Amino acid sequence: MMNDEADWRPQEMPALVIGRIARLLARLDDEGLKDVGISVAQLPVLVALKNGEMLTQKELAAIAGVEQPSMAQLLARMERDSLIRRTRDPSDKRSSLISLEAEAYRRLEPGRDVLRGNNKEALAGLTPDEVRTLTDMLHRIHANLAGR
């Protein structure tokens, strides 16, 4: 027997609530980061290269969990905005190594401030223990879905 339509309460389904929160946070983060000159989509690249690393487009695509064409477009925009530079890979002449430009480093801390502020606002009213518990549960939910 199918569930009665009256039993359908999406507002009580944690996965749907998490999805709404994720979309809202992404929008708030993008709005704040726009003023800094970076975007949420660029964060995996910035984080992967922040300590002076040099990685290939393929490696960055894997880290970000996106397809190569999407990463190519993202890197082209970042290069246009003087956030990254490409250097020939000495071990593979067909490939380039990507690293951050000085401009990206100048934008990192203001970007972190935006993300910290949104995180603080989202978690307002929660105790440190509640934040740890929530974070642990969210990691478990992620692990449940990432292994599919």
C-alpha cells in the first residue's frame, strides 16, 4: 500500500532540509565572494594550490569532483582573472602545471573571512558540542552517499 499523500512532509526529511541549506549557503557564499573577486566553484582549486602546489588540470578535476571540460572552463576564467598560471610540465610536455598567481593569494584571506562569517551566522545559537555533533553526523551522511 502506498503512503497517504497526507504523510508526505518534505520539511521533516533531513536530506531535503540539508539540500535547501546547501543551496542557501552557496548563494550567500557566492554573493560575499563576488565582492572579493572569487567564486565558490573556484574554492577547490584555490584550496588545492594554496601552499604553492603545482597540479595538472586532471588532478584538479579529480580533487574538485568535476569533469575535465568543466575544469578547463573554470581554469580559463581563473587564468583570465590572473588567479592562476600554467607552466609546462617538465615530465610531460603535453601537460601544464597549474599554480596560483599573487592575485589569488591576495584574495584568499578576504574570501576566508566571507566563509567564516557565513559559517558563524549559520551556526549561531549552537554550542561547540552541538557543532561537533552536527559536523560528525554530516560527515557520516556524506560518507553514506559518496560510496554509491
